Amino acid sequence: MKAQLFKKWFLSLFFIALITALILYNFLPYFFESVSLFLSLSAAEVVADQLATLITASSVAPFYIEITYAPSKEIKYDVSAKNRRLEVKPYYNSPVTRDITKYAFYGVNLPDFSFEKVNIFSITKIVENSKSIYSISASSSD
Amino acid sequence: MKGDITLSTIIENLLMIGFALLILYLLYFSKMFFTTSLEQESNERYSILLANGLISHEKLVYEKNGRIFRGILDAKKLDALFYKTETGLRNESEFREKILNPTFKEGKLSRKELDIGYNQLTIYIYIIDLNDCNENKCVIWAGVLLPIETLDDWVKDNPVYKFFKCMYESFDNNWARPTATCAGLAATGAIIGGLIGGPVGALIGAVVGCAAGFLGNMYSAAEWENCIKEAGRDVKDMYVSKILSFKQGLPVNIIYEDGSIHVGRIIVGIVREKP
């Protein structure tokens, strides 16, 4: 009788574990892929690098260029630049991520700037009297 | 019948699994943080971007009727801005050694003259005319943009700052050890001071003894040694971008005053200190 009871318990646990494992097997890769993709696209290091690259890349246009960059709809950033060094601090509002500030360099004569809690950037270059003039503006998607 | 698989058995088991997962979450996931790390060849990216910017820059490119010709460099503008050499290119490494030498003054570019470039990095720019470039004659323009040192950089490079920063970071918040030595030496100092100068001497002796004991035992000998070394450390390790060869770089055209157009290359090299 005891052996039979143990067998039934064992079987019930085994099947529940099997179903759970199957669900997790399908769900976990998708979950981690989504999390890693979200974090890699919205990470401060990536945003700092991309933004600095776009600012420098705007110098490539001989006359006029306007570049819009919106790294994330959900995440806001504090962005500041001084002496051609750009700093980005994200606001994740999540217990499993850290709001670490990252930096990158850019190479054009863009005046120092500072924006708080923004996630859309617009970089403009114009040429006036044979002189390149750069500007940047930022806004929030809300 | 007792022992049958009922709905309640399944629910109980599910609850157990849920509970186990909750414990796992509390133990591991709550302590786990997602961080991102970007591995890349920053110097190469900076070089390529800057080279692309330079071949559109008004200080280098050919202009006609207010129109900028991207990729066509004006030899007259290059002459005015860069150090020019026409010696034969017998040995590329010999030329590179000369240009990369920190004492290479002829090619130092003013940031006012050329307002493009990374302020924190050393940038080498070569423009080479590939027409008739041989062992006897080869026209090369070269320039160096040195990093702009700000007050912050000066402070951070100062040995005194580096020493105190290191000491501050080395302190492990262990107050017990220096406090005990402070008390011991304060008592000794008070006795000696008291014998020499009475109550005032005892007080001074106690203060001096405590300070000596406290400071002397705040850091270990290894920490003192480490911070003295850190203060004198000079950053010699440098990252040099790989795109510093004449075989690489961006293709450009160079237009001379007589209207002749030569084929050339622009090479931008980045050198920066290892963090």
C-alpha cells in the first residue's frame, strides 16, 4: 500500500515537473532573448556610443544634415556633454538593472549641453560662410 | 481512495514548485543584476569617423563658387595647415617613427585652425599623394592634434592628488586598529609630556601620541608603499589604432593649383592612454 502511494506521488510530481520544464524550456530562451535585446539596445554605453558617433558622423555632410536618434521608448536618459565628452545616465526603474553612467567622445565643435530625462535626440549641422555649425536638441517621447 | 491523484494533490504540488521557485528567486535573482558590456575597437571607429569628417571639412577640401567638393582635398589648403615632406618613401616605418615621435613639432596642429577632432585623444593625420610616390620622391602632409589638457586632467595627473586618492580608497573603515594604537601612544605621550612639562606637557604629549598612533596604524606598510608607487606612476601604456599604414586609410583626390588631380589617401591614427 505504501509503495503504491509512493509510486502515485512520484508519478504526479514527475509529470508536473516535466510539464513545468517543457513550459520553461520554451519560455526562458524567449524571455532572456527579449531581456538581453532590450538591455543591449537601451544600455547607457550603447546610447553614449551611438549618440557620440552620430554627432561626429554629422560632420561628413558637406552642407546640411539633420539626424534623429530615438534609442528607446521606455527608458529616459540624462545626457550631458563637456569638452567633447558625452555622458549618459539611464533611468531603468527596475530592480535588476543599474543606472550606471557611461561616456563616449565626439569630434566636432558642438557646444556643451545638458538634457534631463529625454529619449529623442536631433543633431543638426549647417554650413554658414564656410563654417560648420553644429547643434543638438532633445525631447521626451511622453 | 487514499493516494489517488486528485485535483488537490496537483494544486499542492504546484504550490510546492511555486514556493521553491520563489525561494530561488529571492536567493539568486534578487541579487542578480543585468549589466551590458560593449567590446569594440573604439580607436578604429574613431579613426574612420574622423577621416570621413576630414574629407568634408572646409579647411581641407576644394571649394568652388561656395560649393564644397567632398573627397577632393585642396593642396594649397593642405600646404597651409600641415607639415609637408617630399622625401622619398623608402621606409614607411622610418617615417612613422618620425611622425609618432612626441617631439615632432613641425606637424603640431592648432585646435583653432582645425576644429575637428577628439579633445581627449592624440590624433595623427597623414595625407599621401600616391601619384609618383616612390623611393626618391613622395609628397606627404602630416599633422598631429594633441589632447587638450583641462584643469581636471591636471589635477587628476598630479602626484599629490593621486596619493591622497589612493589613500582614501585604501582605507578599509577599520577604526579599531588605529584607535587602539592612538590610546596606547596617547598614554605614553602623556606620561613623557607630563614628566617634561607638567599638565600642559601631558596634554600635548597625549595629543601628539594619539595622532602619531592613529596615522601610523591607519594603513599597513603595503598600502603606504602602493600609494607612493601610484603617485609616481606615469601612464606609458598606449592604445594605438591599427589604421596607421599607408596601405589603409580612405581614398581621396588631391587637386593642385595647376588643376591637376592626383590620387591619394588620408590616414587617421588615434593614440590614447590605457585607462
